[in-house]
Amino acid sequence: MMTILGIESSCDETSAAVVEEGIVLSNVVQGQIDVHAEYGGVVPELASRAHINNIYPVVSEALWRANRQAADLHAIAVTSGPGLIGGLLVGLTFGKGLALAVQKPLLGIHHMEGHLLSPFLRRPDEAASDCAFPFVALLVSGGHTWLLHAQAFGSYTLLGQTRDDAAGEAFDKGARLLGLNYPGGPAIAALAEGGDPQAIRFPRAWLDRQRFDFSFSGLKTALRTHLLHHPVDKDTQTARDIAASYQEALVEVLVEKSLAACRAVGSSRLLVAGGVGANQRLRQLLRQRAHPQLRIYAPPLAFCTDNGAMIALAGEERLRRGQLSDPSLTVRPRWPMAELATPELAANSHRQ
């Protein structure tokens, strides 16, 4: 049985977790909402400083909750990209130091591969997920909005991505225009609960119907233009209608593109992960519009946002295949996921 410590610090959450064979023994997350709230978004320099303060107590707490010592670990997995360079450096430097101190292998993990595997995570009292490769994955996390065809572990084909703002960015910027708090996704979702999603017909950027790319900058501009001509107080029914309509325009494109991608590659499984994957209207609309034979998978809400458990699980899979990182490993703020795909990884996948 392999025991993996996962460390995540790519944006504004400092997280560490201990995972054994896909079972989450601990998952500690220290957020930074209070640090960034007044700015309406993440300030990289402030995020880096907060990671420095948080990393040691978070890792210590994760080991304590799991009732494990660093010497008990089989490897240490740490996010090495993509993400904010300062936060990545904090996590990777700490992970390297700990790995050297306890003489354990180090595994540099792609942040989005962690999200890709997050639906496979489970608590000790939960049954294993029946999700299996191959599947289409909608990954909506921070500055990323991707549609992938995951044929096997380590074998991924990018079907589409955002050409400008990601879905998470569109939520944050929309919330700022509406005078709501950061983070924007939960704030807009909460305001939208009492609103009419059909009240305002905000534009949907479908782009080429035969492709699966996204664009949300026009939607953000449409909201700004609407508010310039129709200013509202955030505690009114009109504001709730605007929030619901804006959210609907955002998630409808995510839903329709995802379902079209499943049809295009002949997939009977759709996996949704990342922070925006926690949006309840997104999940509801997927269930409503999906073909009855399409199975939809998503991680528990606790594993949608950035977390160390998903990094540990990706590390477990890499360790199983002997994919250790070189001691010269450094951070990669921009890291194409296509570089992870190798024929031997696909052939050796045990989750076919």
C-alpha cells in the first residue's frame, strides 16, 4: 500500500493531503479569501507570502490528521505547474526539502491532471467510483477551461479550450461588476438562486459549432454594458435576475459544448471537475440535457476546488509507473497538458 503526501499551492489555496490507494486520510486546505477579497481577485505577490506562512502548518496538520509520519511516506507529490509562479515555488521548494530530508521520491504533478483524477478520490467509508477511462473531461479551474478526451491515464487529447477569459475568470469579473464579494462563482450562484435565468438574454459565444473552444470575454462585456444602462442595487429582484441570467449564459455554453464533445468522440462518460464544477446550476443543466445513456461524474464538493488530495492521487499513479521527477525539477507556470501523454503510459494504465 502506497502512502503519498500531496502538496498544492498553484493559486490561492495552500493544501496538503495524505492519500493511500485513492483513499483520502486527510486533506487540509488553508484559503486566502480574506487576503484577496478587497481586490476582487488573486494578487500573486500577496498569495506567495500567504503560502510561505501557511505551508509548514498545513503539511504538519495533514500528517497529524492522517496519523502518519513523514518517514511513513512512499513519495511526496507537489504541483509544479501550471499556476502562479510564486505560489508554485513555495510548494515545490518545501516539497523538495522534505523529500530530501526523509529520503523519499519527489513527483512533480500537473495541476490539471490532479483535477482530472479528483472524481476517483474517496473517503475511508466510501465505495470506489465506477468511473473509468476513457471519458470526456470538462476541466474548469481558475484560468483554465478545457475539454479533454482522456483515453487512459497519461493519454489525453485536448478537444477545446478558452480563447480568452476562462469560466472562473468570467464568474469573478461578473461578480465584481455586480458589486459582489470574491470569489465570484459562489457569490453569483447565491444571488442567482432567487432569480429568473431567462429574464435577460445575454449572448452565448458558440464560435465554430464543429469545434469545442470557448469564449467568455463577450459575455463579460455584455454584462458591463447592461449595467451601465440599467444600474441596480445588489439586494433587488432585478439583481437576482441579472445574476441568474449571466450564470445561465455561462453554464449553458459549458454544457452544450461538453455534450457535443461526448457525441463527437463517442464517449458514454463525462467527467466535470475544477472549482466551477461545484456550480449546482451547471450540474443540474447537465443532468437535464444529457442523453440517458451518458454517465456524468463529478468529485464531491470538497475536492472540486484546489486540494492536495488530487495531487497525491496523481502522484500515486505516476509512482506506480515509475515516473519519478528529476532532482532538477523546477516550476512550470505554463505547462501544456499534451506533454504528459506518452504511449507507454497509456498502454500501462490499470484503469481501462
